Amino acid sequence: MRPGRTLLSQTQIRARVKQLGRDLTRHYRGKQPLFLGVMNGAIFFLADLLRAVDLDDIEIACVRLASYAGTRSTGKLRGLAALGDSFKGRDVLIVDDILDTGRTLAALVARLKELGATDIKICVLLHKRGTQKVPIKADWTGFPIADEFVVGYGLDYNGRYRGLKQIRVLNEPAC
Ligand code: IMP
Ligand code: MG
């Protein structure tokens, strides 16, 4: 499995993140949001988004969640138990790389509600069309994409290719 065709260039990603930053700035102006990045996939997106917003009082937290083995969702989510109790009464913005089956984000939202978050919103860089298994909507989406496995800009295949600057489609090896 190797990265193939570029789906989104660095320039496209940069421009869209800038726009999202403006939208989030407008939405959260005067509030004290807590941006919660889902690691490791959202590492670049979270950092670039934070640079693109113009807000004085953002708190930043990360949670490490994983559900994938290779290119398949296992349906089992690991990492939720590590969430601390600092979410009570907060406006939380979940920042994730991709909305696929929706299981990760649905479970995270449910847990944040249990922990007393007042308002929970979701910002994803990518939304895979036609793969959702759980009804959950992102409040802000960078790009809708087709059902292809992608890597780069934080997204990995078994831990590989996260550092690519573009988002590329993972190719099956030629026989
Ligand atoms: P969900 O729970 O199925 O929505 O899965 C979400 C998580 O699976 C994402 O946060 C990613 O970490 C991972 N994932 C889903 N699709 C892809 C992909 O195409 N490339 C890399 N990771 C993916
Ligand atoms: Mg993820």
C-alpha cells in the first residue's frame, strides 16, 4: 500500500483551513471555547486551525482515540477513559481529521455530555460520503470526499504517511 494520487493539495488545504478559522472566529467570539483535538490524526489540522482563528481565550486539549486497523474500522474505540473531568460547563469544539462511520465522534460526544460539557460542536477536515453508520453531523467540514482511504496531513495507514503535506489516496500494490 503506497500513497497515490493527490486528492487535496497543500494550497487547497491551507485556503480551506483559513476559511474555517474565520468561521470559527465569528462563532466563538466573546466565548471561552475548549478545542479538543482527536490525536493523532488531527495533529496538523488542529495546529493550523489554531493559527487561523483569531480568539484570545481558547483552551486546548487532546484525546488519543483509535478505532482503525489498516484500512478498516474495527468498531472498537480505545482511549475514551483517559478524558479528564475538565469539560463541565464548557463550550467544546471537537477537532478531528475525518468523519467516516461516525462511531468515534458519536462516542466522544456522548462521553463529553456525561462529563457535563454545555455545548459540543464538531469540526472535521474531511467527511467521507456514504460510509456513515451512526447519525452524527459535523458543524464545520473542510471537504466532503468519496469513499477512498486517504493518507497525509495527519491521516495514517497503520501509523505511516501522516507527515505528507497533501492528502493522497492510498493505492493497492500493483500485482
Ligand atoms: P469513524 O469512527 O469510523 O468515523 O472513524 C474515524 C477515524 O478513523 C478517523 O478519526 C481516522 O482516524 C480514521 N479514518 C477513517 N477513514 C480514514 C482514512 O481514509 N484514512 C485514515 N484514517 C481514517
Ligand atoms: Mg482519528
